[in-house]
Amino acid sequence: NETGFEDKSLTPMPKEYTIKLLPSEVADEQVLKNYIARAAGKSPAAITGYQILRQSLDARSRTVWVNLLVKAYIDEPPQPREFRQFYWKEVHHAEKRTLIIGAGPAGLFAALKCLELGIKPVVLERGKDVRSRRRDLAAINKMGEINPESNYCFGEGGAGTYSDGKLYTRSSKRGDVLRILELLVHFGADDKILYEAHPHIGTNKLPQIITAIREHILSCGGEIHFGQKVTDLTVEGETLQKVTTADGTHWHANAFVLATGHSARDIFELLHHKKLLIEAKPFALGVRIEHPQTIIDACQYHLQPVSGSENLPSRSPFLPPASYSVVQQAQGRGVFSFCMCPGGIIAPAATSPGEIVVNGWSPSKRNNPYANSGMVVEIRNTDLRFHEDYRKSLGIEAEALQSPLGMMYFQQLTERKAYDAGGGKLVAPAQRVEDFIQKRTSATLPACSYLPGIASADLKQVLPGFVAAALREGLIEFGKKMRGYRTNEAVLVAIESRTSSPVRIPREKEGLNHPQVKNLYPCAEGAGYAGGIVSAAMDGENVVNKLAISML
């Protein structure tokens, strides 16, 4: 106009529409535009472009639908998706430095936040970089040999690097979930994670993203040191002066972030030895349950056997491998699925020789023939004192269970019992589902994705009695909810025990520092304040925001 100012009331603005369509229609751009045009009351030719803002699957009825929230451009030039801009400072010569112990999601995102705030991050990681870790993972899978410093839990990226890469979280109150997702996209993740209801990256893509984050931290002047296992803390008064690593190096900083993950038992023992407050924390324990993916597809997508046979039809190629989430009260305690991996693999996740721990992961395409999930039972701090027979079978002294490390000891010795039941070389004890429910040992076992192998065992002799009883009742109820779920084609593999930390490291509510050490910041899963990649990353950012204030 004549004033030189744009009258925005006359400028076309994109509008948002909610549409419902079949999975096969989502992949056809013109069909999708037709739906948008119908919702907008316009002709399809008027739809010049669109962006998907939210996408979810609704499989509650026999017809599976896709729900989309889209931003539509009508009779106007379409715009590319807008991404948040991130700015990091050069910190080669920064006066303030933070030492971050652990290079998992919490540690790496804490380091990125330090760069934003002009603080030099120095990251210590006991394990190896992602590329070097692969050889140690191969040795675990092929030979049943565990390197205590480099395995599925320890090393660059932490346990999340070689996992499914699930990014769904209910922890939105703890921070900005979208910010974490946009950072991941910035470092190479597919932007689908910004709008999918249950986003994931896939274990085949996570290493490249972790590598890109590391290279960026180094380019800005941060430091990352591998093979640096923390073995000592020097505290004077209320201040942590330095940490010492296994090679005798002393590391000094203004503040220290403890982001070691839920499996760093030596750190819990070190804190306890130093008389720094820690607490026993409830966790969950159970098994991995694995089905052929076709069974889970049939359960969730309501597929019926082909007429005249028991063969299940294949799901539509436009549908993803089906997942599930179940929870049930059984024997007075919660039984629930955990870390469900459609099209996935069961992985050996122990961190020390002589232990069995099973976990799961999926590649980005989720195209393996099996679906696995943790199926676990809640363990309370008060449980163990009432189960003397199991305590004695583990060789745990009653007094040990009363210490802050009591739940950790219980977790550890249960893993050793599973190892013995499997017969060594990380072979895992296993039992068909229906055999477990009927309390009979499996004469044979089905094919399984767990590479070190499985051996038939009576899992009620491996699991605590109260866990086995609750698990049995829970599986019966889940079989009622999902037709075909309760089947002897499915197998239970023990033991899934690293669901969360068995120890909590307390911290101040406002400052997030340890109550006895003002410049020590317990963080994320290992401290008991997160559960997954996104929540751990948010907690890493949160503690750096707090420690930055203390440096002013």
C-alpha cells in the first residue's frame, strides 16, 4: 500500500485442518490434497502445499485410520518447515568450565547447553566412541564376552546409542520436548520425529547423530575424553574440588555434572563410600517377551486367519509394524510392558561378566521378523525383606538389603542367577509363554532374535517368586485383551532388570545440586530423574541452566 507497510489482514495465511484418512492414502500427495481441499471448502487446485504438524494411528476399530493435523497453504506460495535456530558460543578460552561425567544423552545435551551459555564443557566417558564400540558389541553377541567399560550401556551416546531410539516421552513438564527433537533434527535425524505421535530414530541411524554432536562440541572448543573412568572424588567442605580417573589424571572444574546412567554401579558404591547421600529406589524387573511380528500385527490391526487355514495375512504395506503398550494390576502390584520394539532384536545388555541382562532395539525400518518388549513387575523397597527364600538363594545378607545399595545388590545378584541358569557365554534362560503360565518346562524353544542364544529353563526358579506369580497373572490378562497374544509361539527371555536406576542420588529441589556438595549436579537416569533419551536430554539441559546461575 501507499504507506509502505504490509496490511496483514489482506495477506493469505496458512490454516490448520484435522483430517482422517486411510494409511494407503497418506502416501499419495494428490489424495491428501483432495482431503485438505474438502476440509477447507476449496478446489484441490487451490491447495498449493501443506505441512504435517501431527500424525497418529488409530487402530481401535477393524478399519485402521491415520489422523493428521496439517498446515495448508491455499492460493499462496507454500513455505518450507520452520526450524528453531540454535546459537553456540566459541569456548576454547572460556573462564568457566563444567566437567560432565558420562557421554550419554544427558551428558551430550548438557555439553551443548554449556556451549550456548559460554561455558566450556569437558566430558569424561569411561567407554569408547561409537565406531570403536562396535567391535566390543560384536564380541558380546558372537562370543559372549563382555568388556566392562565398552558394551551396550557404556560408551559414547550411552545405552541410547544402540537402542530403538524411542523419543516418545510423558515428561513434557520437565522441559521443552520439541527443542530436544529439533536439536536431533539439526544433527541429522529425520524431521518426521517432529510430528509423529511415537517418534523413533533407529539404532542404525543414532551413531551418525551422536558423532555429529561430538564433532560440533569439539569444534566449539569443548572437550570429550574417552577411556576416562572416574574412580575418586575429592570433596572439601561442601565443594567438589576434583575427580580422579583410573589412569591417575585429576580433573578440575567450577561445576560437575554426574550423568553416568543407571548401570554405573561403581559410581553408586563410590558415593556411598564417600558418605555422600544416596537412596535405595524402586525399579521393575521381569523378562523380554518376543512374538513373531505377524502375531502382534494381527492383534493390533484385527487381522483374521486366511479362510481354511491358521495363516495370518500380512499387514498392509502402508502400515508400520504394530506395537503395543499394556499395564495390569496383578498380585497387588503393577505388571507392564516396557521399551516395546516392533521389528526388533533382543540384545545382551549386561555390563559385567557373569551376568545376564536383556534389552531390545530396532532399526529405523523396524523390519526384523520379531516383536519384543520388556514385561516387568514393580519392585518396592519393602519387598525383599519378606522373601527370605529368594534372598538366601541369591546369597544376600539381610543387612545388605537395608543399605542404600540394597536394591542394586538385589538387581545384580538376580542377573547372576539368570547367567547361571543359562549355562554361561551369555546364553539366556527362556521359556515359552504358555508353558510358563501352565508351570511346565519347555521341551523346545522357538527361534529367537537373541544372538548369544537361549536355553530352556523354569523361569519361576530364576525370577523372585512374587515376580513370577504377578507376571503369570498379567500375561493371562493381556491374552484376554489382545487376541493371540497368549501363545506358545512367543518366548520369555530372562532377565530384564535395567528398567531404571535402583538408586536415587538426591538433589536440591531448586538448585538441582547434591544437598551435601553444592557444585555437584546428579543428573538423569543414573540419579533417578529421567527415563529415556528425551527426558535425559532435558534433565541435562536443566542442570546446566541451574549451575550457570551459580557461576554468576
